[in-house]
Amino acid sequence: MIDHILKQLHRFAEAVAATLLAVIFAAFIIQIVLRYVFNWPVGWTTELSLAAWLWLVLWGAAFVLKDDEEIRIEILVDRMGPNGRRVLAGLGALCVIVFFGMSLKPAYEYVAFMKVEKSSYMGIRMDFTYSIYIVFVVAVLLRALRTLVRAIRGTLPAPRAPDAATTSAI
């Protein structure tokens, strides 16, 4: 039951990301047509593209990207046994929790302060535009907390074996 709900939420997150990508593409095409066909340069398309890109990157990192899809440099982790991996995963998660946790209050205060600013062309309040960062930080904190708990319990997923596409011949 829970797995089904989580899969549906993940599909929803992917749909939101796909919609944001479509918005960026549509705004880009509209900008080209208006500028080069009708000789009517507009700024709202750039503003919309930038806001959608910001949301796409942070939304995707928070809800679409899976733990095993993240880019990591695992030179030390690959040379460790299971206990060493647990220790490094726990330390890494603890660092993320501390540093992102320390940044949460100032980031929230900055986003809240931005309610006095509006975007130039579309008039969208900037606190709405930047609010996705707070969502991203909370998601990162929750994922790091999950990793820390898994490291303490010893229930970390097994490391993926490198496939042919990710290995290089030396």
C-alpha cells in the first residue's frame, strides 16, 4: 500500500518536472517566433524560462532523482567494506544534516523577505519563485536523515555494480 502511494507520488513529481520542461520549451519557441518572425522582442518568455528552470532543477533534485542516480565520487567508499561504507555514509549524511540544517532558517528568512520584490515582466512575487529552495532543503534533510538512520541500522542498500557505460578503460 505504502509502496503504491510512493510510486504514485514519484510519478506525479516526474509529471511536474516534465511539465516544467515543456513550459521552458514552449517559452523558448514563443520567444524565437515573436523576436524573429514578428520583430517583437519580449522579456516575459525569458523570465518564465528562468523561473521554470529554477523550479525544474530543484524540484527534480528533491523529488525525482533517486539516491542511486546521484553523482558521487566514491573513491574511498569503493575501497571499504560494509562497515566502512556505513561509517562514511553516516558521516556524510550527518554533515549534510548539519550544514543544510544550519542554512534552513537564513534561507527561509531570505525567501520570506523577497515577498517585497516582484518579477519585472510577469509581476510574480519573488518569494514564490524562490520558495522551491526551501522545499529542496527540507527534502535533502529528510533524505539525509533516512540515510543516517539506515547507516546506523545497517540497512543501507548494496552498492551498485558499475556498468559498461560508467566504467572507463585505463
